[in-house]
Amino acid sequence: MRRFEGPSDLHLHSLHSDGTETAAQVMSAAHRHGLRTVALTDHDTTAGWAEAAEAAVSLGLTFLPGMELSARQEGRSVHVLAYLFDPDDTALRAEMERVRDDRMGRAERIVRSIGHDYDLTWADVAGQTTDGATVGRPHIADALIARGIVADRGEAFDGILHPRAGYYEPHYAPDARTAVRLVVAAGGVPVIAHPATLGRGRMMSTATLEALIAAGLAGFELDHRENTPDGVAALRTVVDRHDLIVTGSSDYHGLGKPNLPGENTTADEMVQRIIDAATGSAPVYP
């Protein structure tokens, strides 16, 4: 039986979604920071898997194919990290495409609104993306930076792209239970990303969490810089009650965020549980 090595970071993004580096560059960054097992989890796409796997193997890393699937629950955005699923599963692929298509339409609507007040066009945003990328607000932020309207993504999201600015538009996403079921049906292992960013009082209800677990939710990403201590404490009781998987990750985006590869990592035992539970695809070993 082949075996991965730690440390492991299971949440990183490339320019196939809202990161600023190629999939190969993400693997290089992970290697430089001492990681030995890495998952690429771009939003709603598997486009970077082949490139990431090739680069990882050349660097002596184990690669876990993954994705961050957009979902919604109780009026809030929920991100489902999906590991080792079948990328050709018909139902999951259809949902991914629906999400990506609506993300594109939503981005165009946002840009049209911003364009009424600022010198920004869709061509500016298109210039910040690559073919097949999952287009989102970070690309609009990069276009605003390129036009000199804001200094960085932080300023963009605190200002023009903040919902209070009036340009915000929602995008389609399945409910969280549907997302979990789709990942499980595709042989994957679903884990809720950064589930405690809003604190204990604004997390998903206990009833919702129990319903997600009944649908096949495998665990929570508890070690993440944006999670709040009280939220993590509440979720640990759920983890202990159901013997769920706990992950820790950086949520690396290249220059898009200050997060660094390996700033949080996942215990070897938990990585092995993910590998053992998956039937859709397999890790790529060096």
C-alpha cells in the first residue's frame, strides 16, 4: 500500500479559480514551505488537476485531487471541500457547470453596475482570467487594481465589492445538503470549509448540521485562520459526537490573500481517513 507523507495542506487555489498562480506554481510554493501532501481545491472546477499532479510528482509531493464546491444554506454561502471524487460523474459535473455559468453571468452583472460609476469594463475583467477559469469577484478586484481604482484586493472587498456598496449580486449554488450528496455519490469525501468564520451565533443551525452529516458530510475544516474560537469549540462537540474528520489548511491564493502554504495543516490520521473513505479517484503519489 502506497503511503503519503506529512505535513499536509488540503486547501489551495490556483488561477483556475481565484488564485494568482498556475497550478504548477502552487505546488512549487507548497514544496518551498515544507509541505509533502497537497490538495488543489479550485472553486467549482477540476481544470488544474493534471497540471498540479504532474508538478507535484516532479517535486516529490503526494497530490490529492480536490475542489471547493459552492453551496448555500440558510441564506449564507457554504463552501464544500470535495476530495478524491470522480471528475467525470455526470450529476456533479452538471452542477459544477451550472454554478460556473451563473458565476460568469453574475460577474458580468456586477461589472455593468460598477461601470456606471467607475471606469471598468468586462474586457478589463476578462484580461484578469484564464481560459476555463471559474470567474468571480476576485477577478473583478484584480481588474479594479489594474485600472488603478483600488490598491489591492483588500481595498476592493472592503469598498466597491462589499455588499453595502450596492453592486453585489448573488449567484446560483445548490443547497448544502444537495452539494454533500453529489460529492458522496461521485465517490468523494465532503468537508465544510472554514465553517466558523461568523462565530457560534451565526453558524448553521444544529438541525442543519445533523442533516448534512446524515447526508454524508465527512467533517469540518477547523484549523483555518478565519474561524472563530467559539465557533470551533461548538463544532468540536459535533465532531466528537459523530467521530468526524477534522482538517487544517491554509486556503492559499498566491498574492490574492496573505495566507501561506502550511500555516495550518491536517493530521496524518485525518488525511488517511479521507483516502480510505474515497472511491471516486485516488491520490497521485511521487
